[in-house]
Amino acid sequence: MPTRVHEFAWPDRVVIGTIGLPGARTFYLQVRAGTKIVSIALEKQQSALLAEKIDEILDQLITIEGNPFSVPTGTPIELVDNEPLEAPQEQFRTGAMSLDWDPTTAQVVMEAYPITDADTDDDDEPLDASGADELEMMLVRMPVGTARAFAKRTREIVGAGRPTCPLCGYPVDADGHDCTFPEA
């Protein structure tokens, strides 16, 4: 069965955003090119790791003599995007993700694949012929400045959740917190 690829070679916008209140937020990776918008749901931890790994890739590229890809050390002000998501309609919930570097276009390449039931399916069962098991993925290519801005915004979004308890490290809800820190 062919895979439906949501591909963005030079997107106008690539952001992580959330819907909902801290403690009950849904994280989305949203990409737009012209009028085409695709939103995929992902976990907070996936978002945080994505930002961390993008920064690692960019920081490694800066160390190449002469910085041939013009990787910025910080976020270019003209690429800062603090706007909310554009009414996300979830295309799929993200499972596996990968990051790579394409030196021919000086872009960070991100791939996202949906969570699948492959681990729980019986190997002898045929796939549903109705297309309900259609395979899809998202492929996004980000220029270095856009990737740096994406990582910065993602860190801010992830950090805007519930504060953590200084004693036990668990999240503190707006209505309080039963600390599980053992008494000394």
C-alpha cells in the first residue's frame, strides 16, 4: 500500500503549539505552506526532545570551520513566531520521528510517522482494503534559521506547562499538590 506523504520542502510556518490548559494540553506540530496546513499530535516529551536534537544538529554545524551553512547561534528575530496554532485538525498522532541534515539544501529534515497497531496486530491478518489502514507520514525540510526559531519556540511551549514541585519534582496543579516527598 503506498504511503501518503505530507511533504513540505520550504514551509512558510513550522511550529509546536498546544490546545488546552496545562496538565491537559494536546501538543501539535503544525506546518503550513501556502494554503496547505497539516497538524499532527505528539507528546510533550517528543516536542522537548525534538527541540533538543535540532539544537544539537545546528550547534554541531556551527563548529564546522567557516560555518559554511550560515547557521545562526541564536534565533533570528525576523523568524520569531509567537502566534497561536491555526485551528489544528489532527492528521495523525505521532509515533516514531527522525531528524537528519541535508547539506545540499542546508536544511534540517524531520520525518514523523503515526503510531501504528503493528505490534498488536496478528501478522496473518490482511490489511483492511477500505483504506482505513492507509500509511502516511510527514516530511518537513527546515532552513537553519527556521529550525533555530522552531527549537526556541518549542522549548518555550514545553516550559509553559505546570510548575514542578521543588521537593518531589512532580507537576503542581492549579488546585494544589499532594507532595510525595518523604519527610526527613
